[in-house]
Amino acid sequence: MKSHHWINRPLSLFIAALITLSFSQLSHANEIKPGDNKPMPNIRWQDSDEKTHQLKDSDGQPRILHFWAAWCFPCRKELPYMLEWIQKNSDVLVIPLSLDERMAQSKYFIKKYNLDMQPLLINEDDSDALNIPALPYSIFVTADGSYSGYFYGPAPWEDDKFLDQVRAHFKLD
């Protein structure tokens, strides 16, 4: 029997996001932290047409799995910058994955904030397996599918230094 841990999930992620953001001013939070370079699990997500996608479908190019949710206040500010970054940097695939409980929440958020993106809702079991500590949160995946790094909190998508970090991280150029 599956437990109903999701009931407290939005609240616990929100609290973790607040803690992460408060410490970000005191630390090197604006840096991509190294991962363990082990193979990533083949996570799955669903689009608004109920089609299931999986991480291995995008093997062959560097990816950033960016986790957000409609209830995440920092995500509201960050997502428009991320979408601009995506348009300018096609050599890195950014996959914005919602941690909302229902597709309707993601759709409403995207429409309300006039975001030019498709809602992608991560599979709940895969989300649990990744153990996302806070939102927003980004996981860096190499072209061959290895977990190469992560970024806590809102990424500075609008900052050229962040672009330089991403390019150096994936050894692009």
C-alpha cells in the first residue's frame, strides 16, 4: 500500500526552498555543484497530451533537468529567464519538469504567467527516487546520461557568468 507522503510534499519542499534561498546569500549557491558521474535513472514525464517521455530519449546531448512547481514563488520569477536562455542556447537541452500533483496545476500556472512552454509533469515515483531537496532545482546530465552536477535554488539564467559555468561544466566550446 502506497503511503500518502505527497500530502506534505509541497510544504516540505517550500520550507526547504526558503532555507536554501536564505543560505544562498552566505555561500557559493550560484555555482554548479559536482555530481557523482553515475548513470542517471531513466526518469519519465508526461506532456499535456498524456504522452510519456523518458530521459534516455534525449541521450546524445547535455541536458539540464529543471524542477519547478506552480506553488513555488521563486519559480515564478525564474522561469521567464530560463525560457529566454533556452532560446539562445540550443546546444544544451533544458527540460523543465513540474513537481505539481496534477497537470491542471501546471497548465494553469503556465497560462497565468504567459509562459511559452509545454507543461511536463514528472512521474511521481521517479520524482520520489530523485529526492529533490528544494525548488527550483536543476540536475545536470551529460550527453551519455551521467549525473554530472546540480544547482540549488533559482539559477541566474540571465547572467553571462552562468552561461560560462554551464558551458565549462559540459565542456562545450
